[in-house]
Amino acid sequence: MSGPPLPPSSFAAVKPIYFFDEADGSNRALLGGKGAGLAEMTRLGLPVPPGFIITTDICEKFYEAGRRLPDGLMDEVRKSIKKLEAATGKKFGDPANPLLVSVRSGAAVSMPGMMDTILNLGLNDQVVEGLARQTGDPRFAWDAYRRFIQMFGKIVLGVDDRQFDKVMSAEKDLGDKEALRRLAASFRALCAGTGKKFPDDPYDQLKLAIDAVFRSWMGKRAVEYRRQYGITPDMANGTAVTVVAMVFGNMGRDSATGVVFTRDPETGAKRLYGDYLVNAQGEDVVSGRANPSHIDQMPSELPDVYRQLQQVCEKLENHFRECQDVEFTVEKGRLYILQTRTAKMSALASVKTSVDMYHEGLINKTEALKRIDPEGLEQLLYPRIGSQVKMKPVATGVAASPGAASGVAVFDVARAEALGRRGQKVILVREDTKPDDVPAFFQSVGILTTRGGKTSHAAVVARGMGKPCIVGCSQIEIDQESCSFSVGGRVVASEGQKITIDGSTGRIYVGEVPTVESEITSEFKEMLQWASEMKAIRIRANSDTPESATLARKYGAEGIGLCRTERMFNQHDRIAIFVRMIMAESEEERRKALAELEMLQRSDFKAILREMQGLPVTIRLLDPPLHEFLPKEEELMMQIFELKSSGGPKSEAEMLRREKMLRRVHELSEINPMLGHRGVRVGITSPEIYEMQIRAICEAAAELAKEGVKAEPQIMVPQVGIVNELVHVRHLFESVKREVEHRHKIKLKITFGSMIEVVRSCLVADEIAHVVDFLSFGTNDLTQATFSFSREDAEGKFLPAYLEKGIVQANPFQTIDQKGVGRLMKMTIEAARKVKKDMEIGICGEHGGDPKSIEFCSAAGLNYVSASSHRIPIAILAAAQSAIRSSRDSKLSRFLSD
């Protein structure tokens, strides 16, 4: 939707407008989600107000013409309004019997609150008087008019919404028609202040509103939402516009408006869940500016309506076979359904609902797995505040999106966005939120509002993002000037102060509160079991400790694909020994330190191998350069300076020790350490280090075998680029292994492999395959080498700009770059398997937990991917979904070839 504008085009080749009763509700691409839902509900015989849809084709033509409505469109719109007048018995712009309409957006992919809506369109100074006479309710008429002027003024004329709020706050009694009349006049005056005339002709209003909805497709919040959620043009290439006859929830105590979910979107429980407001319009509920009633109160307040609503919800869920998010209005006791769409749910609810619907016979296992977002599962694995925490919450609001988060309180949207981009953990604190605030949501770890209910904007968006959120916390009073909030008149938190929110309970704490791991539900376990049975690639864990290995097993890992031995050296009781080894001036001293480390590493390996119960455990030999284990040069120089200043014999001795260490740091320092003396290069120049590690692994396996415990260690060599490097280390491995086998009189099952993370190793994979039993791609370093990017510098300096400008479509350190890195991987796989057709090949970079990367790896023929322990469930589900797609594609291919 860019490039030079074309002349406004007609649409002879396409039908521009469909009424609900003639449209195909399955065609979301053409009608948008909202229009398709209204068409389908009309077909089902549900109570839907009449209306029509201007298709997404017209949105494309709007942008092709340089953001101008196509010629002839408004003629078609006028014809459609005449048809709508006939259906309702009302007249557009006629004070005697006025037809009012809503103008709303709707893309093929749901984007809640990201585009614009205008209600009560068709009112002017004359029509509002007629509406007052016709209904006998002047207060209702003027309330509808002031709402229309405010929406139209903000969306079409660009009036700052805060100006309307300021004027409205000066009126004390909004139940008084004269106060509402004054508000309408004041609002029109604000609009006049823009230099643009507020249109009185309803058709002019309608034309400008349609134009504004189309423009909102490329508005900042909509563009940011699509970018963050990966909504590409082939998924949604424009918005439709729905024009619907207005029904009014603000016509008295027998009228209402609300949003209801057919199941609880937080827990997945099979019960109606939502909010409603009596004598209000829909914007009051979703904006969060009023505190609504929970749907459970409706049976006592509007019992007949509640029974109808239950029946409608059941019919919708059985038809769409998914939990529905339903918008409704009650006008004078009569129920109308204004929208239905697939509900945005928490991961917990998504899993429970999918499993429950399978058991209810609505869907099969494949469909259940397909509809769960793998990335969303991380919500279930987030920490929560444990029951043992004794801290008292300072306030409690409405729990709107589960999980706990700590961060600094920030009250300004722009400041929250800026701090979040700089890596600060931010809790966004607001009275209420608007769609314009979404960019700050993405940069915050949690959201807290003082107004709104569980279906308010903040709640729905945060739940979709998987971020903890609390809404409707009326105990809190926000002072925007001092950037603080108070409870009971006492200031409890100011800007920059740490707070903690628990989106599962609604509790707010001052300070950082300790958290505990979440529990796994029975539905989660069942879903993982289905996924494990369906996937075509094995899932291993990146794990360096017995605790992490335990967690990996709990989540269903089929082994460990990467155990980083250097992390064991960094533990506080080992680093001093390792430093002593580096500082040793003789081989005897060095071997003495290594002997101590061998005992510790043997213990570590035994614990991890024991935990994995015979599953493969790939142990990477030392990878980082040795200088990383020594203090930094600047730190040592400062210590030496301080010791010289203090004097004394003890200081003198310590100073000499530090000076010696500084000399060693200088000896080991490198211009480019990541391409320098590390990995296998250290293993060759200091073979006693690798010898110690190999012996520790062999001894651990031997001791476990004697105890009757199965163990399957795999020794992996990092940073290999030359086959003779591997030959050298393989000889060392075989020598140590034979020695341990001879001493213990046992045959060990230990395999030997190479990481593939140096580009040259991809090019000589056939040579390498002759020397090893397995290969594992280190995709983090391979990506750095392929792009010639330093990951830390790239992600901190220029990759965000590359993503924003579309130079790259995804961060290559999160999702495998298939054209470059992926091509090298395929070359390697093909070359290695020509030498050994059953060669085991996997990946052990962080890409192993990324769903898109897992799909690529599965299609490329890898045996396994390895991910961090917390991402094992994500990897399992992504692998299952990949297998489902692959099966579907192969069936389609066979069908097309027959």
C-alpha cells in the first residue's frame, strides 16, 4: 500500500458493498472479521441489526489512489443507505424519524481496538431535537449527540481527546439534559478550533467517517500491532468498513451494553464471562472509563435478556467451535448482537478450552493443537507470587491477565515506551488506556489501571500479549502532576519506584516481590502428550545443572542437546580453582588445579546424567577464551592502585599477586576474542583442559554404570573449522576412554561429535563426517559468522532499525535466516549424510525454542532441536504443528498430482 498514487479508480470489476444477508460469512479476506461475523450471524437467524459492508478491495483501491475514496463509491453508499432505510423504516438525516448508523473497521485478522469506530452518525442540531421528540427522552438524544461529536471530532477532525475530557469534567450532572446540551455545544466549539467545519450533512459525515476508518489501517497503533504480531499483507491487506443501523443501550434502565465471552478467557472455565453497563453505549465498556457490572449480575437485573444471551452464546460456540468474544446491546429490553469473533484468551484458557472442546466432541486433537499459540505457552511458565510471601498488598484491583511482574512505576505513555526500549522493566500505571497506548504496552512488563473491567481495552490487549495486567483498581488515586499514586490519601509509590503486580489475583505490592514457578495443569499435560505423539522431530534441552535437567524432564525433553561446561567453572566454589589453573606457571601446578576441577565436574556430570535416565546428554567441551575467567584489566588496575595507596606487608603481597594476574590478562588479551583463542583452539594448545573434561565425563559414566544407572553422554567439540582439529581431539578422547574402560573393566557408550558454528565447517562437512558420530549446529555463532554481526552490538545498535525499515523481516538471532544460515545448514546436512546416511544432526542454539525455526529444522531433516528448559513445551507444540502442516501439505500435493 505504498508507492505513487494512482488516479481514483472505479470498481467495475468488483462488487464494493454487501449487505449482511447476501454476504458469504466465510470470506473474511473480503468482508473483514467483523463483517464476516455479522453476515454469518444473520444467516444463523440471530438478532443482528441490519447493515452493509464496504469490502477490503475498496480499502486497497483507496491506498492505490493516494488515500482517496474511489470514484463512484459514495453513489453506491447512498443506494445502500436507501436500502437500509427501507429495512428499518427510518430516514437518514430526517428529524422526524432519524436513522443513525455506526461506522466500524474490521480486518481479516482480529486487531481489537487498533482501528477507528464512530457511533451515532447522522446527528446534527436539527436531528437531535427530532430524536428527542421521537423517543420522548431528550437526555438520551443529547447524550448520543455529545458522544458522536466527541468521536467524530477526535477521529476525523483530530481534536485531542483530553480537551473533551477537560470540558466534560467541568459538568457535574451528566444525567441532566441541559448539561448534555451545553456539552454538545462546547464539543462543537472544540471542533471548530481545528479550523475544520463540523459537517451537518449526514452524507458528508458518512463520507469522512469511511475515509477515516480506511486511514486508520495505516495508523501508528495498527501498524505497530501488525508488526509486533507478524500480521503480513497476505494475512490481512486492508480493513473493511461496516455500516450498521444504530441500536441504543443508553435509553434507560431496560437498556444496556456489554461484552461477553462464551468461556472464561483467563481460566477457560465453561461459563459466561464479561461485563455490561445499564443505560450506556459500547464505548463505555471497552474504554474502561466506567466500572461495569459483571455478567453474573445480569440474571437479577435483566433476567429475560440473560436467558437469550445464554442461548445465543451457546449457538455461536457450537457453530464456530471456538470460544467467542461477543459484543451486545439491549435496547428497551430487546437483545441485539453487534459482533462475534474468536476470543483472545490467556494461554491457560487456550489450552483448557482446546482440550475441553476435544472431550466435548466439538473438535479433534489436530484442531486442538493447531489453535494453541506455542509462544503463548510461556505465560503458563511464568513465575507467580508464592503463597509463602508475607508482604501485604497495598491495593487490589481486577485480575485481568495472569502472571506476576516487577518493574518501575511509570505514569506517562511516551516515557514508558522510551524506558522500555532502553531495557528498563516498566509497569505502566494509568487511569485507563486507549488504543493509542499500545506501543507502550509492548515495552512494558505489566499494566495497571484504576478504571475498567475485564473486557476493557487494557485487559484484552494485555491478555493477548501475555503480559500481567490489573484493571479497575479504584483504591488507587493517580496524581499525574507529581507522577505518583496514593491509597487512602497516602502516597505509596512514585515514578521510578519498584512495584509488583500479580495479574492472577489483582494484588499490587510496593517493591520487588519474590516469585515461584507456576504449576502444570492436567489439560496442559494432556496437550503436551498429544503434541509429543504427533511431532516428527525430537526435543532436547539446553541445560547445565541438575535442577534445569529436572525441569526439562518434567516438560518432556528427550535428552540434553547442550550442556555448557564453562558455566560450571563460573560457580563461586570453582572459579578460584580455575583461575589458579590459568595462572599456573608449570604443567605440574596446572594439572594439580585440573585434578580438583575434575572431581567437581565428575560430580556435576553424574548428577545430570542420572537425572536424564539414559537419555542422550550432549556435553560441550570448554568454549570461551581463558581471559573471560579472569578479572577485567580496568578492575585489576584499580585494585593495584588502591593496594599501593594503603601500604603494609599484606598489601604488598596482594599487590604482587594482582600485578602477576594483570600480566597474564595482557598475555591472553585479544583484539577480537570471539574469533580468537577459544573452543577447540584452547583444547589443542592446552590439551590438559580437554583431557580433564573428557576424563570427568568418562568416569561419571563408568561410576553410574556400576550403580546400574543408564547414561548416554555425547562429547561435543566447539568452534571447529578444520577437520584435523577434530582428529586431534578424537585421538585424545579415544585414549582417555580406553584408559577409563580398562580401569573400570567396562565398555562405555559415549559418542563423539562436532558443533557446526564456523562457516568453513559447513563447507567441509563431508570431511568432518568421517571423524564424528553426530553434528550439532551452534546457530547463535553460525548466524554471527554468516552475517558478520556481533550479536550484542547488532541487537543493541542497528537491528531494531533494520526491522523497522523492513531491511530484515525477523531478528536472525531469534528466527533462523533461511536464505543464508538455513542454506548453509542444508548444505551441511546433505554433505554429512552422503558420508553417513544415518548421521544424527541437531541444533543447540537459542533458535531451538523458536516455532518458525523449529518448522525449518523439521523440514530440513534434523533429528532434534534443543531449547532452554522453560521453552521445551513451546518447542514440543511447535514441532507438532509443523508435523500437522507437513502432513496437510503432502496430502494436498498428492491430491493435486492425482
